[in-house]
Amino acid sequence: MKDNETPSEFVSDPPDVDTKTAPLKSHNPPSDGNTSSESKPSRTVNLLELAAEVESSTSLEEIRLSGDETPIILFTPETTEVDLHYCPEPDIKGYVRCQEKECLLCGIERKQNRRLCLPVYLPTEGRVGVLPVSLSLRPHALLTQLINILKTIDEEQPEDEPEKQPQVVFLRREDNFKYCVSTRPLPPDTDAGEAQIKRFLSEKDQGLIDIATVIPKIDGDQLKAIPEILQMMKLKGING
Ligand SMILES: [Zn+2]
């Protein structure tokens, strides 16, 4: 049920949301600082290393764009393709990753959408976040505008010109079809996130980060516990 090219792709997009980040936390392997060690020998824990560990494993979240501007700094053109479903049910109200085989949401014919998940730096929050981008290449679509900016960043720098300044990109969602994207040179003495970006890229290279996990995967039993989904299954004669 993939249908990424038609305008109807957008109908299942989330309505305006007033939060910029998903309410559901990333499903990265938990490293929540719970170092309780029953029957384990005691060990020395460096609090700064622990803090860095906790931060890196919990700070990767989905970015949700709204009618307010979200500033981002682009640092990579590499995205991760994720198939997902939008669940408007109050218990979820967001994207859920498609389970592919025996996906209950595919079973009730909930529309499957593909998103390119792009890691970006959030300078107001001082962390890397993940932006799910629709594959639409219409002029006002987010992907089209991000590609144009990435192209200018990627352009070879003529030797006789001053070094390119890093850009901050402001993203605002007008509606499901239209995004407003503008750029500004990053003011001097502003944190461009070099340290966080470096750490993110190194953790990604080591396979410690799976970008797709910012979109929660909800198993069948949990989905069946949501009344609207259970009712839909009954109506469609699906026994889960
Ligand atoms: Zn599915």
C-alpha cells in the first residue's frame, strides 16, 4: 500500500501540533542511568561519562514541525528510509513504524507512508534531532527545499571567495502541502553544535544509533489495547 506520489499522501499527515518534539520517547536501547547492580561487583562510575551516555541515548527524538519556526542546522545529506503509519488516536497521536510482516496497522489498511529521516542539529535545544521528511518533490514540499539548501552547502568553494558561513535554517509548516524554509548565516559565537554533531556521527558509525528508532514501534498487543484500533479490527473481521 505504498503511495508516495499522489497528493492524498498528505491526508494522513498529522494535524497541527503544538509541540515540536514527539511525546513518545525514542526507543533506543535504554541506558537510563539505572546502574543498580544486584549481585554484581561494585564498579567505579564516572558521572561525566555516565551523563554523556544517558544524554546520547535519550536525546534523539523526532522533530515535529508546527506553525512556529523551528531552527535547524543541516550537517548531513544522509537519511534513513522508514515506513510508517500515522495514528490519530489520542493514545498515540503520531507516527508508528510499520512492522512490515504481520503489521496490524497494515492489516486494518491504515495508510503506509514512507519518510526520509534526516538527522539535524537543533541549536535552541543543543542536541541532534531527527526530521521525518515526506518524499514529495513539489515546489513547497520540505524535501525540495532542503535539497536546494544542501546543494548550496555542498557546492565547491571557489578559492578566491571568503569561507562559507554555516547557515541556520528556519522551518515552518503552513499546512500538509506547504513548508516555509528560510536561511540566515549563523551569527558568530553561536553554538553550531560541532561537539554534539561529532559525537552523533561517531556513534552512528559505530552502529550505536539506529535513526529509525525515533519513530516508535508499537507491538500488536499494545495496538489492540487502543479501543479505536481494536474496534476497527472487529469491523474488518480481523482476529489478531
Ligand atoms: Zn504496516
